Amino acid sequence: MSWPYAAVAALANRQQGQVARRQLMRMGVGRGAIRYGLRCGRIVETFYEVYAPGGRALPALWRERGATLTCGDDAFVTGRGALVAWGVWSRPEPLIDVTVPYDRNPRRAGVRLHRRKGIDRRDVTKLEGVPVATPAFALFEIATELTFDQFERAFDDALTKRLMTLAQAQDTLARHAGHPGARFYSEFALPEHGLQITASRAEQLMKAIIRPSGLSMPESNIRRGRIIPDFYWRGEKVIVEIDGYRTHGTRRAFESDRARDAKLAAEGWIVIRFTWRQLENEPALVLTRLAQTLAIRRAA
């Protein structure tokens, strides 16, 4: 039988330019036709028994899609591979992480295989047609592999880019509470967890709040010993800290913040804390508290 070119092309277009051997055979393309296609360069092998048209550039995520195709119909990109695909992990791995049902073991070149019992399909979605772990589940899977700071950045990036919600992170945690990494993950999947805000954005918002009021502008991000306050008024000895880009509501961050505040208080400073949401959504409250505190210090 000759190749059904239109049907194969249509399928490849839905799969980042690739088709699996088993798919070709289901379409009536025999082993001989596949061997001939490889010999003459009509197709090239991207992964074991996965082929792409020869001489054509492949689109984004082709490695991820090829890795799932070579591992079977129920395979999906997972762990760091999924986070790279979602754009919240910037270090592409030489191997693509792929999860398959536990009763299968398709070891393939270019793939780091994970076998899991009882795959919950709520943890799997499609990204440009590629079966991939949800950001919440991908983060859960690697919770024990990253440092605190690495995981914090990836978790907050997923929230900031609206790839997941805090409710989805909490749902993932609830469904996998007994698995390794749950305790670490739980420090981030808290109702009070705050999104990141960059230092430059915080400074822009603070200046926009203060400028019309006539209050003096603070100094910002200047080291005081081992401490770098977000904003401070040297004469009044008032410091403002914005929770949301240096701290994120975790137990470790909470304890660290309070230790810093106690040290500054012992040196005669008053520390006011605002959340970045207050800075963005409640500027009048921020200005009132700040003006009152500065006035009290000047009168003292």
C-alpha cells in the first residue's frame, strides 16, 4: 500500500511534526514502506520508532512530543521536563522526563522514565497538543530536588504567569498528601502565600503613592550592615518592608522577617510592613499609615 500522505501529514501537524511507528501501521503503512522512507530520507527518526519528515525544521516542543510518542499513548511529560515546557524552569535538561503507567517500562534514548501507579488524570493536561503534567503537579514532583530558593522562584513564576492558581496547588497537595515532597510543598501552598513583585515595581508604586502627598521620598535598597531595607527614612528611623518579593508567607520567611524586625527595633527603628497587594490596591491605606508614623517620629 502507498503512503496516505495527506492523513500522515495531518496527524504529524497535530504532533509537532512527528508520527509514531504504531500510528503509521494503524494507517496501513507497513514496515517495508517505513524502511524505504528512512533509506531515501523521506522521513528521519527523532526518537525510537518516532519519525518526522526529512529536511524540515520542527516546531517548539518537538522534543517533548517525540518523547511521549516513543513511550506510548498514555505517556506525558513530567517533572523538570514539564516545567521547561511551561516556561518556569530555564535550564533545559538533556533528557526529557516522561511518566508512564507503572506496568510499562519503555526505556528509550533521550528519555528519563518515571513509572507511577494510579495516575490521576487531573494531573495531566495538554500544552500545544503535548500531554504534559499540570504546573502544580510538575512542581510537586520535583519539590525534593530543588533548593528552597529555586523552588520558590519556580512556584511563584507559575503563579505570576497564571499557569496555575493557589487553589490548584492546594488541590494537588490534598490528593498527594502522603507522597514524598508533600511537607516541603505545603510550605508554599498556603492561603496567605503572596506572589512575587519585583523591587523595581515596588519602588514605582511607592513613589507614585508618596509623590502627590508632599512627603519626603525614602531611600531604597541600600545596605544597612547585613540588612537591605526596602525603603527607609533615615531621619525618622522608619523602615517600610514590602512582603511579596522578599518574603512569601512561608514559616521560614516569617521567622526570618520577625528576627530582622526585632534587631532593627533594638536599634531604634520602626518597621512597617505592607503587602504588595496593599501597595497596588489600597494606596490610601498605605499613605495614611506611613504619614502617621512619620509624623509621630518627627514629634518625638
